[in-house]
Amino acid sequence: MSSVAPAAGGVGVLPRRKFELVLAGMPRRRAAEKRFRLYGQIAIGLGLAFLVILFASIILNGYTAFWQTHIRLDVTLDAARIDPQGNRDPEALRRADYNELIRDQLRAMFPDVSGRRDRLALYGLVSNGASFDLRDRVLANPELVGQKIALWVPADDDIDMLMKGNVDRSVPESDRRLKDNQLAWVDKLAAEGRLQQRFNADFFTRGDSRDAELAGIWGAAVGSLLTLMVTLALSFPLGVAAAVYLEEFAPRNRWTDLIEVNINNLAAVPSIVFGLLGLAVFINFFGLPRSAPLVGGLVLTLMTLPTIIIASRAALKSVPPSIREGALGIGASPMQVMIYHVVPLALPGMLTGTIIGMAQALGETAPLLMIGMVAFIADIPKGIFDPATALPVQIYLWADSPERAFVERTSAAIIVLLAFLAVMNAVAVVLRRRFERRW
Amino acid sequence: MTKATLVAAAALAAAAVGAAHAQSSRDYISIVGSSTVYPFATVVAEQFGKATKYKTPKIESTGSGGGIKLFCQGVGVQHPDITNSSRAIKSSELETCAKNGVKEVIEIKIGYDGLSIANSNAAKPASMTRKEVWLALAKEVPNPKGDGFVANPYKTWAEINPSLPNAKIEVLGPPPTSGTRDAFVELVMDEGCDQFPTVKALKKSDAKKHKAVCQTVREDGAFVEAGENDNLIVQKLAANPNAFGIFGYSFLDQNRDKVQGVAIEGVKPEFDAIASGKYPVSRPLFFYVKKAHVGVIPGLKEYVGEFVSTKAIGDEGYLSERGLIPMPAEERKKVMANAAGMTPMMAK
Amino acid sequence: MSEILEGHTVRRYDGELNTLHLLVLEMGGLVLEQCREALEALKSGDLETVRRVLTRESQVDALELKLDDNVWWVVGRRGPVARDLRVVMAFAKAVADLERIGDEAVRIAHTTLAVYDDEVRRPSRKLLRDVQTMGRLAVGMLQDAVALYDTFDLAGAESLVQRHHELDAEFQSSLRRLSTFILEDARNVGHAINAVLLVKALERIGDHARNLAEYVIYLVRGEDVRHGGAHPPQEGAGGGRGSR
Amino acid sequence: MTATQTSAVDATVAASRVKDAVNLSHIATVARDVRETVGEVRVRTPRMRCTAVNVYYGDKQAIKNVSVDVGQNEVLAMIGPSGCGKTTFLRCLNRMNDTIAGCRVTGEIVMDGEDINARRIDVVPLRARVSMVFQKPNPFPKSIWENVAFGPRIHGLAQDKTELEEIVVNSLKRAGLWDEVKDRLGDPGTGLSGGQQQRLCIARSIAVQPEVILMDEPCSALDPISTARIEELIDELREHYSICIVTHSMQQAARVSQRTAYFHLGDLIEVGDTKQIFTRPRHQLTEDYITGRFG
């Protein structure tokens, strides 16, 4: 061999020199590597920061809504006034004027208040719902008539805001919703221990109300639940069936291509279009009731179907063909292959797609607008035909309400919606785990 | 798996049949219409639902036009019983109604809504005229130095009127889809522009041009469309003392600790001033009842009764707490009689 | 090199077979040289040549070991089948035969020593004439056989197999002549025995040469023609199942 | 000796063999514009008899006029370079090609006097008779028990649980897997080693009690020891079944099969006794292929 030994591969660079070249390039490469990693970290950091800010602001704004200021009233349930017949007839008890009882008690507590305007201001300390609370309590337990009971009633939303520190006492009286005399009464009540922040159970058990202190999320939550149940019951079997047919059985021709293109396009159609479709088809043509979870579910089914079909098809595609062949090879019919092997294997993926679709549906307001689910509905829906609203719609409606107290309700409702989503995702994860462990 | 699917399908089919059945009767009142009336109607509905044995009515906020359209689609349980409106029904709409079988419609006026221009409490109280507001916000204004129209040259309020603050013109207002915007255009812009004789003259010669000049809002950043959420405008005003905002009276009323109303033609947007009609930027609010549904939908008559009761729309009624400006006692009496008798409108 | 060994996708395989082939040829050449020189020495009585034959025997042995080693490695590494299998097997068998031929050459050399060491009597020309005739025949066959490994000439191989009969006949007549010779003069017994050993060795060389030719036939045609080609019973023609 | 001479010799030999084969076989090879198959395509006791089978993928012809028998209790190995069509042909034997869009099979594949390639034949019972084992071990991601029980269950082979258990146990035993898995029948089949998985797949095939087992390179993903076990298993299974095996390993074909078929570009070039194919192939292409001279 000559004195110049060719380098490996015979490129003509001396091994020694080659190594030096590599070494010389290393700092640059390392720096580039580091930079690349840094970009990623920055991106993640930014994303996290925004998320934290969003969550923090929502939670900070909303957590106070889980407490509500209550006022303790000692109400004498004068039998002569609420049950003059003395037979505890529920109908009579129902019709009695409990408002008057509460007003009497308020007057008794502040005997020096006079004048119609001031009296009205005094009555305004307690919520409009107080008398109904009292009525419900008496109806539930007629034995109470004639007794003097201590009653915690929700305070008016303005008082609640004051107690939560959202009212600035330093601004001139004319610019405040709470006048000086009201502040004085509140201070007196507070000093007597008659004002208390209590857990706001109403928020989780009641339907919508125009009085912020009485407004609850339960109606919307039930509406969302019913709607999603309809959506799930329809879109999952339909989506999976469509996906299985398209992926496994449909012949490849112009028609199936057309269907495929259309499904993919449908996934990108703005959701309001589905609302219009739902209005035209389900309400105007089939005559289904407006504002019903059934129609909402149908419309959201239309909206989520493409998502589920696409995800399910992807899941089916990812099942190795060897499994199909294995089953076919010992004489399973195509349907048996599907049912025993392919679908169970694709199920986790299908579930993921479904949950994504459901989550999307849960957050959707636009299509519901067209079919009348964006509405003030105070009663809790009892079935899929009752008028109902949904969580995001409730948020939208509250965000638009003039009363100050609805600001925190809005954030609280968002928290509930997020919790809903978190629970759904958790369920999805659990389901997926279970199915994956089984096979 | 397949079995479950079949069961689900069967259940849904059964449900759909049940739905058709359920539709043949409806035990709650269905209300649609204006977003301005919505906050008042919902309060009445809630009160009604709690105090009576009837279900709480369902209220959709569809906008006045959308509400009337739905309302006029026909008679039957699938159609709404009541539509709220922040303006009087048009005769063309009544004709559509009649064509669809909605022959008898009861009009009920419930009070007034004041539209307020407001700025932050931190700023000095302001007073302006509708003419000045128009000059500040119109896209084209009459040429101050001669004939014709020029693109709005005013950058600060002081350029329009030296007594106004020497601050950049910045007004936050609702988008064109909003009823508040309609009212603002109708009650402020149209009125303001007609105070120029040249513009007023246009009304006769070139109605289209007149409408464009009066109603087109400038797009150079002085007017900011702040979205439908009026609470957002209030927050933005509190943060920026130089800005003015446009929203309904009820929002001003609820946020007096943050914002103050601007006096229009010297009158501040106060309850009494609006009720007495002194405050110029106010409009009447209505709802319309389908007479054919009275007696069919349970509680419809009672709901109307609740709405027109003194405890609701009276001077100290609970709706006034919510920012509704009550009618004078005379007018209210007439409305109550009208409601009690369920007297349909005469075709105009 | 021969086309019969080449054309593998794995070129190195070609090389390995060619190496084997060269070694076989080399060994063939060496063995042929041994036989020639042994005969030459017998004829001339040149003890120097005899010694050369004896010392070269170790080279033959070394070549045998080397060749066997190569064969094992090719079999182990390549798992030859079909023609390659036949080539390798033919070579492996040829090696054994060549080695035996080498042994016979050595045997001839030893006998030569015995013949010429006897100071009492010089061997008679007559006695050795038969040996020389057979020697020419056997070495000729061997030469042809070795040449076959260069050409893989099927016809040549088949004729070579036939030529074995000639050698056989010659061997038989040699034996007859030798026995006559002994009967003539009992003193010739010692030399006659040597002569018998020599012709026997030459007969063996011819046998091995025939084997070499038969391997070539097998290699080329895939047919075993040994022992008349009757064995083993041919399988195939649809009747081969169940042979495992 | 030159190449021309060599091939001339080969050709002569081949020609004479073909003549023999034609005389011996019941039906002469059907030749159109394609090559004639060298060797004996027919056997005395056929299990399946393929005649003039053509396979097309769209316009492309993948199998050209192939005729061959699969003998009773015989292992038929199919060898040939990649893309030669051996797997395609194998998949004709239980109509697995039906699952491939655009694939068309013509010709006759007779089993028990019935043309299984006829359209009217239901592939499901066919595949219960002619089952298949694949290149990559593909146990179902279920328990070992479920893997084996699947076939008998869908075909309704067992009347009750005991019978099913018997089938499963027997299949596992026959596949030589029983001792290794008897204590963990509930474990997932995918948790087994590669060789065990393939034997599980074979057990799964056996469980439907087929008559013919098709194996598509069953050992290509396995280590030598697993391969050896499978080969041994194939040899044992031959007692009860006819087996067709596609393999890329010539050694394996030589080890496990009684007859070997060599495919080349869709043609069946040569069929014959495995011993003959691997010592004295008659066709130059066969020889070149098995000695590693192309492909």
C-alpha cells in the first residue's frame, strides 16, 4: 500500500483529518440541537402559560359563585294567616302569601324603616325566591305551621356582590345600586350574625333564573346530558356501522368515492349549517318540538357523525390486515371477522373519535340556536321532549345578562362545563384502558 | 354489539313516534323574539312559573325580526305563542301572518327602553347632542368648508364642539346584527343627520343616498364593534376613560359604579327622564300574542295578565328594577284593558 | 474457469467452487506426476527419482487435507444443492480417489526400491515389460481422468469408463504371464511378487481413474453410473412419496 | 466443456424426462402460449387437482396456466423468486384471493369432485376445509384458548363445552404446544414467543379440522429452533393432512416436502419429487434458482 491510506469508503479524506472535520462541526451541531429543543420548550411553555392564565382567570372569577350570601330570618308561621281553615290543605298552604310573612319579619327587624320606597329597598335585601323556599318548606312539612322557624334565605344578588367585595362603597351613593340605608341594614345584619356565606347548593340543583342568586346550572346540565345521550345513542352505532361498511364491505367505485369525499367535507361544514338543516328537517318537516334535547341530539348527531366515521375508519384501518386474514383463513365469514376481531380491536380508536365528537358536541351552541335551544328555560327538563337548554348556551345567555352577579355565574358555569369535559375525557380514558387491557 | 345497536335504534324510533304524539299538545308557553325584551320577559316568566301552577314559559332570544317570522309561520302547537319585539310589528309582517293563518294578533306594549351612551366614572361627565354624535360617527359628513360630503375628518371630540373633551373619538358599540344597533341608528344617527338641512333635503331627492349618509358608521377605527356582549363594553369603558360606549339602559343601570351616562340634548339617561319621555333616545317595547292559542296553551292568558300587572310593569314593579322604563299610568291602564279583553290589532 | 461452477448471485461462492476446482486439478496434476515419476524410476532404476516421489507424498497428503477442509466449509457455508451439490460431492470423492492413487504411486516407488536394492539379482527386463505396458495404460487413463476435471467432458468420461476394460484385460494377461514366468524359474519368485504388486497397484490406479470419470458423469448429468448405473433404485415419476 | 454443451446436455435430459412425465401422468400439461411445466404435475392420489389456473390482478396476469396436484398426505413445497406467484397460487386454493379487489381467478381447482373455484361455491365452508397459516404469526389478540376455540365455535363443530375443550386441547397437543401453554390458556396469545405464536396459529388451523393446510412462509419470521420445531410439526401433520407450503428457504423445502414446485414469473416451471429437484433439477431455471444463480 502507498503511504497515503485511503479513508473508509475511499472518499479520499484522511481518517485523521476526517475526524477533525467532524469534531470541528460538533459545536455548531450541538448548538443547533439545543436551539431546536429550546423552540419546542418555548412553544410548550407558552401554551401552558395561556392555559394557566385562562384557567386561573376563570376559576378566580367563578369560584365565588359556589358560595352564596344567606340571611337568617326568624319567621313565625302564623296559622291564622297561612292556614285559616286549619285543615292543612296543601292547596291552601300553596296559595298562602309567604312573601308577606317574610316582609313582616323584615319590618320587625328594622322597625324604624318607613316610607314606601325605603320599605321596598328593605324588601329587596332578600331574594325574590325566599318566599317560594318558605312555601316549599311548609308544603314538605305542614307540621311547621304555627311555629317560629329560623330560615336561611338567599340574599339579593346585590347584597351578595357586596358581601363578596364586588361593590365599591366609596363611590357616590347615586352611582351605586345599593344605597346608604341598605348598606347600613346589611352591616347591622352582619353584626347580628344574620348574614352568612353558605355553600351555594342552589347553583347545582336549580334551573335558570333571572335572579342571579337563584340561577342554577342543573337545568342546563340535564339538558346537555339528555342531548348528548341522544347524540351518543344515535351517532355511535350509526358512525361505527357506516365506517365498518365503508371500510370493509363497500366496493371501491365512483359512488363510494363520492360518499367518502362528502363525509370528509361534512366534517368541515360550519356547525350552524347543521342547525339550519335540523330546523328544516326535524322541526319544520317532521314536526318535532322546538327546543327539545331530542332535536338537539339529532342535529349534533349530524354534526358529530363525520368525525366519528372518519375516526372509526382510521381505527379500522389501523387494525393489522393479518388479523383479518387469520380469521378469514380458518373460514370466518366477513361479518364474523368484523364482529369478533376487527371491531373490538378498533374500538379504543372508535371510542376516542366518539369522545372527541361528543366533546365537540358538548361545546356547541351555534346549531342549537337554530332549533330553539338558546332559550330561557327555568324548569329542569324531565325527558328528551321537554324544552331544554345546554351548558354552553347557558354560559352564553348568562354572559349577556346585565346583572353584575351573572359575571361570576358565567365563570362558574364554565368551570362546570370544563369539569364535564374532564369527566368525559376521564371516562374515555378508563373505557379505552379497559378495552385495551381485555385484548 | 349489534343487538345493542338494534335496541338503540328501536328505542329512538319509538321516541320519535312519541315525539310526534307529544307535539299534539304543549303544556308550556313558547315565546320568541327580541333580545331587548328578553331580560324582562324572562323575569316575568320565572315569576309566573313560580307563582302559578303552570310551567315556566320557554323564551328564545331570536331578535325582533326573527321572532316575528317564527311567530307568523302559523297556528299550532309547533309555533310560538308570543313574540317579543323592540319595535312595532310592520304591516308587511302582519300580512305574512294573516297569509299563514295567524289572523288575530294582540299587541301589548310593556314600556320603554332607553339607549345610553356612557363613559367611565373616572372621566368627566359629558353632554352631547345627537347631531354631534352623528358627526363623530358617520362615515361621510357634510363638507364643513363647502358643498357636498367628505369622508369624516374629525379626529377628536373637540374638533366637533370645543366644549367636548379634547380626546380621540373612540366609541364602542354593538355590531349590526344587534337590535341595540338598530335602535341606535334609528334614534340617534337618523335624528342627528336630519339636523343638517342639506341632509334633510336629500330625503326627498335621493332617499337611498340619504339613508347611506345617515346610517353608515365610519370604519376608520373611531367606532369599534365590541360584539354582542354588553358586559364587555362596560369593562372596556372602565379601563379606558377616553372611550364612550353604546348599550341599553339596563346595563348602565346595573353598572353605575363603573360607568356614567352621557347627557343627550342636555338630558341624562335617568329613569325618570326616560319614563317621562324627556330623554330622547328611547323606544317602546312590545310583545304580540297569538289569539288563536289563547285557551289552547294553558296559562297563556295568565302569563299576559302577569306581564301587564302593576307589580310587573308598574312604576315600582319588578321590571323597573331590571331597567324597564314604565309607561305613564294612563297608557298602562289602556294596555291592561287591552290585555284583559284580548283585543286583537286592527289591520293597519 | 469452468462455466459449470460460475454464475452465482453470490460471487464469492463462484470463487470458493473455483478454488476447490483448482485444488482438485492441482492435486490431480501432482498425483499424475507421482505416478509418472514412479514408473519412470522403475524403468530407469534412478533412485533419486524414487526418493523424490517418496518425499512428495507429504504434499499430496497436505493437499488432500486442504481440499477436504475446503469441501467441508463450502458445504457448511453454502449448503449446495443440485449441480453445485454434485460438483462438491464429486470433488470430495475425487479427492479420496486421488489420494489413493498417490498412495499407489508411493507403493510403486517402494517396490522399485525393493527391486533395485536386491544386489543378488537384477530384475529381468522381460519381467518389467508387462509392468511398463500396464503403467502406460493406467497413467494414460489417469491423465485423461484428470483432464476431465478441466473440461467436464461427458463423452470423454464415458469413453474413459469403457477403457477400463482394456486395462482389466491387460492386468489379467499380465498375471498369466507372470505365473508362467514363475513356473519357468522358481528363482524369479521374488521379482515376480514385486511385479504382481506393481501391476496390482497400476490396476488400482486405473480403477480410481475410472471412478474419477464416473464422478464427472455424475457431476454433469446427475446420474450415478457406478456399478452399472443400476443402483440405487430411481425414485420419482410420481412414486416418490413416503420416502422419508 | 462450454456452457452451450452443458445446457445442450441439460436440454436433452430434460426433454427425455418430460416425455416420461407425459407418459406417466393422467393428463398432459396444458400448454397455450406459456411454458410447459417440466415434471409430473399429477399424482396418483390427489387431494386437490388444479387445472389451467390463471390469476389476474386487473390487467396483469400473475399466474399463467398452472396445473398441479396436491397429493394426499403430502407436503407440497412451492418455491421461486419473489413475485413469482407462489403465494398468489397458494391463496387460490382456499379462495383467499377473493378478498383482494380486482383479482380474478380462472381455471379449475377440483376437490372431491367439485370445482371450488366456481362462483357458486361458498368460501366459508371451503376455508374450513382448506385452512391457512400465514407468514407472520398472527394470533388474535385474545387468550390462547380463544384463539383455538374461535374456529370450532364459528363453524359449530362442538356440541357443548366439553367437546370444545377436547378440540382445543387436541389441537394444541397436535401443534406441539400443549405442554408449553397448558397452565396459561387464559393468557393472551400475543404474549407467546414467535415460534409459539406460529404453532398457536397452526393449532388454530387444525382446530377447524381441515383437510388441507396452506402455509405461506410460516417460518420466515422465526429463529432456527422455532423453525425446526415447526418443520418437525409439519412432518407430523402430514399424517393427517395435505399441506401446501410456500417457502423462500430452499433448505426448508428440501427438508419438509415430498414434492416441490418451482414457480417463475407466474409460470409453474417444474414440479417433481423434492429429492430429484434438489439433486438433479431438470429445468435450467430451476437449477439456476436453487443453486443461487439468480433471484
